[in-house]
Amino acid sequence: MRKAIYMDYHSTTPVDPRVLDAMLPYFNEIFGNAASRTHGFGWEAEKAVETGREQVAGLIGARPKEIVFMSGATEADNLAVRGVVEFYKEKGNHVITQVTEHKAVLDTCRALEREGKATVTYLPVDTEGRVDPDDVRRAITDKTVLVSIMYANNEIGTIQPIAEIGKVTREKGVLFHSDAVQGVGKLPIDVDAMNLDLASLTAHKIYGPKGVGALYVRSKGPRVRLTPIIYGGGHERGMRSGTLNVPGIVGFGKAAELCRVSMADEGQRILRLRERLRDGIWSRLDEVYLNGHPTHRLPGNLNVSFAYVEGESLLMGLNGSVHPIAAAASLPPIAVSSGSACTSATLEPSYVLKALGVGDDLAHTSIRFGLGRFTTEEEVDYVLERIVHEVTRLRELSPLYEMAKEGIDLKTVAWQRD
Amino acid sequence: MAYSDKVLDHYSNPRNVGTFAKDDPDVGTGVVGAPECGDVMKLQLRISDDGIVQDARFKTFGCGSAIASSSYVTELVKGKTIDEVMAIKNTNIVEELSLPPVKIHCSVLAEDGIKAALADWKRKREGVKQAS
């Protein structure tokens, strides 16, 4: 079996070897607690943390002290939303977000509603997944304390009009948080130009280690205050207690630095590969549908519905080791993901695709390809061949494809539901 | 998701894929499930005048377990009498394919599909008798 091909970069990324090299000394050589003020072990660790802080800040145009390190973006989303709602409760209790946000934001909002601490407006998106900044403007009331809109969506790659929304929130004097996890390191971010007040970041989506992330918290114009969700030793200016993950922060910093330097060229290269994959699929298969926006889209994202082919069955074919053709030829398996219900814990198809108005029938057939730093042209060409092969094979098995080819409108069929 | 070897085998080498002419009086067709639920099975039986299943065909839109369930059931019914087909239970499929609990519905759909095909054949036969 040849090496498996990884095309699930939205899920996570491998640690860049340069990042790993930077981290290694901080496990057992420079292992001090960054909060130890009484000896060199601590001082060295603190110095490494501050370098990491500068590097992460540098990627988004922030001041280093505005970077609060924590376990990852789920924690950052929780702290941003809950921390603002609880701190500004005298001012108001209204939060505005949108329907395709990550669950870390949506579930925090739902929890705050249940606890009676917030009322939440969930803005709709258009058929390509974009929020209308005018909808944000109209939704703001004198009770609104926070607008939380992601930078780019993890499933469909749609990029939100963050700068336009930032203009609205600044004009209205409402705090603006963005879960920037998928956008950071791939798209330029400038917290001042975009009027971001809070932004969630994570290392493992940008070729850094898992288990470390950060919340950007604006220090002036306005200074953002938060009620912490974790209490203890008062680390990170009291916003996030807990001993700092020094090797993780070193890796996060190095990863951020590498992205800052290579983002423009890397984005171009990945976009070219993505378009090669898209062109290949569209030229060789009929009835394929793009989910998300054609241009306001992460360069590495391609989300496609292959009509009449259920997503989990396609994943099974692409995973390859089970496929006799793949196994016999020692073809590498392909790692992608699907919006099919069968691949989710809830047995419901993707809520993101649903929000776009994609029917459950097509949501079941969706596949997300995520291309990244280590994706090669050879891999793209191989994935294209396998996709065409598997989709063609499964369509020969599909009664829906047969009916569609006979000219039957599947929407008019009286299906016998379980 | 870990699949059993038998599911993998049926998924990779599905048996009896295809379509009989729907208007053939010896053929019963069952179409069950719905596209928005993520699985649709079309199962067809060719049944002789003395009520023996001569042959079967299927096409399935669905996950690997749905494909395997329908593929297996087409093998299971061949050579069986109508009564024997009626006695097939989804649990036969679950056991053969070692389906996990989340995939039980695939076996239920395959059982429903076979029974729908049989009912279709019976309707056609009654229509033929009434016409003659």
C-alpha cells in the first residue's frame, strides 16, 4: 500500500517539520514553567512564549499583548461569546450570529439562551453561504453586546464579508468577534482594518500542533473586557488561568510566522490545484454541484455534491484499501469528508448545507476536499481519477441515476419513507 | 466506521446488479426508501408460474451497508418459494453481514424492498388472471 493521500486539511493539518524542530527543545531542555519568576528555567520559557505571542500577533496585525493563549479555538469561541455576554450584562443581552457558524459558537449561544443570559439572533445566509452585512445592521438593537460571524466556513469554504460587517459593528458601537480558524494563515487578516474586536485562532489548522489556540482580545479602541470561564493562577492577564503550553505556543508561533511569509504564494499554488481538481471533475462527470461560493471561497476548499451517489458509500470507495481494484494495484487510499448523514454522529445531514437551501437528497451526496501545503499536482490527478472511477461505478449501482437518465423527475416520485 | 469483511465484499463485488423490464409479467419490482433519507433500494424478483424465485436484481443508492444488504438479499431469495421469501427477516441480513446497530435500518429496508417486489408480482398476477 502506498502512502495515503490526505485531502482533509480543514479538519486538521500535519505539523510542518520546521515547526516540529522549533518545538522539540521545549519539551525537555527548556521545560520551565513560563510563570516561574524565580529562575532561568522560567525566564527562558517566558521568553519563548513572548516570541510566540509576537509571531501570532504578527499574522493578524495585532499587538502581542492582545493574544491570549488557550487550548484551542473551541475554548476561544466559548470565552469570546460567554465572556462578553457575562461581562457586559448591564449593557445588554443580545447576541447576533449566523446559521453556518461552527458549533463552538452556536452551542455556546444555545447554552446562554437556556441559562437565560442571552437572546440570540441567528441570521440566515444566501444560497452560497454569505451573510448580508445589511442584515447585521438591521438586527442590531440597543441591547446588542456582540456580533459573532466566522471568517470562513469549515465545510463549504465560503468567506464572509468580515470587513463590511466590521464597519457596521464599529459604527454601531457593538463588539465584533470572528471565529477566524479556517481563514487565518490562508487569507490576509488585519484586525484593525477589519475592525475585529475578538478573533478565535488555532494552531493545528495552520501546520502547528493540536491543543493550542488563542483569542485575540482588542486592547484599545475599544478595550474589550471579558469575564473568564476558567479561574486559577491569573495567567494571561486573568483571562485564562492555567500553566501555559510552552512547546505548543512555540509551535503555534513558528507556524504563524511561516504562514505570514508564505501565505500569498502558497494560496496561489493551492488555488491552482483546487481549480485543476474542479475543472477535472466538471469536465468528466455530469450532475455535479458546487456547494458554497464560486469565488469568495478558501483556496483549498472544494465541496461537491455528486448527485445520485451517497457520500458514505463514496468515502468507502475512496478509502481504497477495501476496494479490490485499489487493493490489487496497491493504490493509496484517499482521506476526504462528507456531509452525508451516515458520516455524522446525529444521523442528520450537514446543517451547513441545509442552511444554504441544499436539499437533503444532495446533502447526502456531498464530499469535502481540503487541499493544503503538502498537496501535490500528482495527488490531485490521482484523486480525480479515483473520484471519476468510483462515482461512475456507484452511479451504475444507483436506481436514482437510472431513473434520472430515463427522464423521471425524482421530485415527483411518491417515495416510500421508513 | 469499521465494516465487516462481508459488507466490504458485497460493496466491492455487488451481486445481481441490474434491471429487469418492469412490465414483464413475471417480474415484481419494489422501490423503497427516499433520496432525502439517504437510501433508496430497487429490488426486482423474477418469479416462475409455480412461485419460485428464478432470479433477482437490485440497484441501491445508499451507504456501503445498504448496498451490501440489498446485494445479499438478492442472493438469499434465489430458488426460494414465495412463502420462504415472505419468511425472510431483516435479522437474517443483520447476522450475515454483522451490521452494527446504526445500520440495522439498511437491513429493514432490504426486507421491505423484497416484500414490496413480491407484492408487486402478486398484483400483476391477479391482473393477468382477471384479464383472462
